[in-house]
Amino acid sequence: MKRTSAALVLGLFVTACAGLGGPGLDEERPTELDYIEDELPVELIWQRDLGRGVGDLLMDHQLVLEDDVLYAALPGGRVWAVNADNGRRVWRRDLERYIVGGPGTGEGLVMLGTADGYVVALERGSGRERWASRVSGEPLAPATARAGIVVARTVDGRIYGFDARNGERLWVHETSVPTLTLRGVGSPVIVDDSRLVVGLDNGRLQMLELQTGEVIWEAVVAVPSGRTELERLADVDGRPLVVRNSVYVAAYQGQVVEVSLTTGEVGWAREFSSHQGLAREGNRLFAVDDRSRIHALSRFTGSPAWLNEMLYRRDLTAPVVHGDHLLVGDYKGYVHWLTHSDGQLVARHRVDPFGVLAPTVTRDRDVFVLGRGGQLARLRLGQR
């Protein structure tokens, strides 16, 4: 809900998404972890404490890896650049503002959204502030940049285009926001130097002109239904997945769909509920639903390939493909490895007792994890 107090926002979020971050009001408990037969070893290469994290707050920050440097932000205002090889600090910046979204990267910048309604751009190499531009609400989604334009999305349904050089506002696109929504907004994805695609709080997906913010097409991902506002929640909060000429996206209490990148026509749709983004390997899509069940689907039809319910209600992060495996993090701070061919759990490692904050990022054999308590780690899966 974006028109009410912060306390009510959190209360409604827990009601709507019971099980995210632990048990909800429906009293379903998260699944306890079972013994993994023939478990693969996980090597901890390094781990460092970035300071006070987000704890139990319902925040959706991300971890970014570019040119062997990891970029992370914690809500208190501290932004880190860390060497991925050894975990040493490259630079650290204190914004003296509460960070609610980010970091996003592009055009040589690291971009953050702040609680007082600013998009702040830092120089990627030094952490020096390049510019800070005022927006109409909290920029909860990580900003992105390409072709000289920074794109940011705010909680009140507006999408902004800024000049990457100086933060000058180039355009703003307004979308309708239902009375009740999930706490979070979908991250825009720039698909080439002229277009971007973004999921909306009203269950729709839009393609916009990058230079002007004009709508090219709109597709319906979910149609709100039910007698109450809670039942009618139909957010598209996950990051759209672009594969060749298709874009795949899932909606909370809606569907997972394939949409033509050119026309906006829906190719296939399958009933589904998720606030997470998707992953892809070959001809399969991977998705985590609103009860933390992990699904493998055909990319061409949406038909199911396998389902893993062993991490039920453990508030999983969006899935990430890494080699032969699929990675998810949970609310107790474990990273889980599954074989993406059949969904079998083969390994786990705990990084942070407060939970995993963001989807993992990978490089070669390495897996990098950011915890809700501020722990950052580099892991490597071993062999039997």
C-alpha cells in the first residue's frame, strides 16, 4: 500500500505474503531443513562484515558484480565497493541518507534510491557523488542506465529518465497504482539502446521508448479478482527476463507469461503467483512462487518440468543459474544448490543468520552472497 503509514505497509505485506521471511498469519511454518544425502562440500573463500544490515526489515536490495568488483548498499546509508578476489575494500561511501533501493549500475555509475526521495549517482571507480536528483517517491527498484540515460522507478508509479552525465530529468512516465500493493516495485530492464521493459503494480507489463518514456506496447500479466483489496493484489514486482525476442515475467496472484518483445502479444500464460524474477537455462525457465516452491517450466509452453517443495515457506530469493546448478538463498541465511536438470538439493551453506538479502551473483566457479545482517561472502562448490 503506497498511500498509508509505514507500519501498515509492513502489516499488510505480512498478511498478503504470509510465509515471506518466516511464518505468516496463516500459521503455516517454514519447512525445516532435511539431511542432504551425498551432500557436496562448499568452500568459504572469504567473508567480511559490511556493518549493520537490514535485519528483519522488508527491503529488496541487490548485489552487483562488475569488472571483479562487488557493489553493495546497506539501508543506513553506507555503500561499498569490494574486491571480488580477496574481499578487500575498494572504496566506501556514506550517503547520510537511508537507502531503500539499489545499487544499480551502468554508464560508469553506481545508483541508489533514498527514503527521502532522491536518486543518487556515484562514480563507479571512486564512489564520489556525481549527482542527486529529486523524485516524487521512494525509488525502491534499483535504477539502471544505458545509452546515456538513467532509468529509475518510484513507489508512486512513476518512471523517470535522467541524463547520466548530470542527473537532469529528461522525461517522466506515470502509471496507475492500486490502493493496495506489495512493498516493492519491479526493476526496469533496458533491452537495447532504444527500449526498456517494466512490470507494473496493476498487473501489466509495458515497453517504453528509452529516449522519451513513450509507451510502445502494454500487455496484461494478471487481472485483479476477488472481493477484497487483499485478494485483488496483482503486482508485477519481479525483474523481467528477456531472452531473444521474448520477455518472461510473473505476477503476484496472477500468471507467468511469455510476451513478444516486438508486439507485446502474449504467447503463453500459466497460472502462477510470485513476486520474484525468473531464471533461464536452455529451454527451461526457473521460478520461485509465493510459497517458496521452486518450479522448472518449459520456455516454449510454460508446462511444468519439475517441482521442488523442500524449501517451502523459507522466503527464497529469486533463482540464479550457475553451471549445472540453480541457486537460492533463504530467510535463515542459507544458500542452497539444486541441480537444474531435476531440482535435487545437493548442497547448502549458511552465510548470515539474519537471512540472505539479495539473489546471489556468480563468476566462473564463484558464488557471492550478501546477507541481511551485512555479511558478504565468496563461496565455491566442491566435488564429490
